[in-house]
Amino acid sequence: MAIRKNKEIYRTEGLFYHPSFVKREEKAEIIAWLQTLFPIWEMRYSEHNPPPAGDEQRQLKRPVYWLGNWQFACLNYYHPPKGIHNRCVRAEDYPQVLKKMLTVIEGITKSHFKRNDVPKDWTLNTCLINFYGSSIDPVTGKKTDQARVGDHKDFELGPVASVSFGERAFFQFVLGKKDLKNNIVKEFWIDDSSLQIFGGELYKEKAFHRVQRVENKLKNPFKLNVEYFETRRINFTFRYVPKEHIIDYKNLPDELRSDILPYMEQLAQHSEHFRQALRSPL
Ligand SMILES: O=C(O)CCC(=O)C(=O)O
């Protein structure tokens, strides 16, 4: 079931994997830029979006940062066809190094994927940056590994591109949520500096994907502005949200503005974009 034996580019319908896509200098530039960010911890729910029956309020397992638009967890993420309004709040633009890289990634996507699998106007205008690692207890210093993501789908339209740095992650596409061996469609290790693009009926619409674990071999965590957390892998997933579904903070309904205000204020401490968003007249 492994997709490759050698460090070769892998292509199949709906899936593209390049194990060493990002050049060493690009990686250095991206990591230097990441060191200027202040990722935040989000809670899954909020005052106006409380946990549904059977669920409870919880912190996400990792700090995050979004570019293009911020899909706050408590706004329930972008989920077409019904969940398209008031979910994607305009955020900072990409740095130059990512813009350049994305031109290449969009080109690969358009030549690899079937025309029907790439929506009209598709462009990778949204990015979630996930920081994987261990939380550190502020009192005891005890580390707890939180480097995994459960089964889920990315609901943004069209192919999703994923770029990773740091330790290797064990990634799976599975059919259905039951933990059965024969549910696995594809599984493989995701390398440092790799690019994965997935889309189409099987990998994007039918299958769930998950990160089962992240290796902990290098003992060389990233130096980032995240307190009480040791990051050993960073993943960027680039996605597409139609621009009519991206909303300015000031145009959100009052109760949603109030739910995300603490996050906006935290982001504004280090970002001109979010300072401006808070200053804009309603
Ligand atoms: O970290 C990864 O490789 C996958 C991240 C992911 O599943 C997501 O951002 O939706």
C-alpha cells in the first residue's frame, strides 16, 4: 500500500506527491518568515456557537495560522454547499516566497488533474498552517505529544495542495471512519520539503484523510513564537475559497464578531492587517 519505494515523484489519478519539492533556499526563507508569525491557539466552540449535544468545548490540538482568509474553528470552517457565509474572514496575504511557489503548484495541479476536478476560477487563495508537536505543561514541564489529526475532509472546492517541513508524518486516506485495515485507500510517509496535491472523487470527495503520527527522531524542534509547545513538523495546506465567500471582519454579524474578537485582538498584537481590520468602521 506504500506509494513509493524510492524518493521518486508519484502520480496517480487524483494524487500527486513530490518528496523533495521545496528547494533548500526556499525552505530557509519560509522558515525565517514563519519565525515572524505568532500562531494562536483556538477553541473549537464559542458563546454563540456552543458545543452540540455529545460534544464539549475543547482547545485545538495545535496552534495554527491562516493566510488569505482565516477560518476560525468557532465559525465552523468553510463547508459548501450550505456553510459558505460568515466563515472565512479576510486575513493576511502570502509572502512573496509562497506566492512564487504557488504559481508552480497551481501549474502542476492544472496539468495533473482532470479538467472537471479543477473548478473555474480555482486558485490556492487560502492557507492553513498547522504546527505539530508536543504541548509543554507550564508547571511541570512535562511534554505531551499532540502531533496527529483525526479523519476529516477538506471541504473547499477543488484540489488541495500540502507542503510539509520537519519530521516525517504518517498520512492515510481512508474510506469511512471505522478503523478497519481494509478501509485504507493509500498510506505513506510525508517527507520534509515535500508537496502533496490531492483532489477528485476518490481522494477529495469520498476518502477522509488523517495524520496518524509524526516521527520524533531529530530532536531539533523549530524555534517559533509559540509558548508551551515544541514544534517538530509544520504543514501548509493550500485551498480555494471563492472570493465572494471571503468576508471582512467588520461585515460579520455582531455575535460572530464578538466570538472572534479575542483572537482578532491577539493577532493584532503582531499584525498590521488585523490591527486595520479592528480599526475599520463598522
Ligand atoms: O498535516 C498534514 O499533512 C495534513 C493536514 C490536514 O489534514 C489539514 O490541514 O486538513
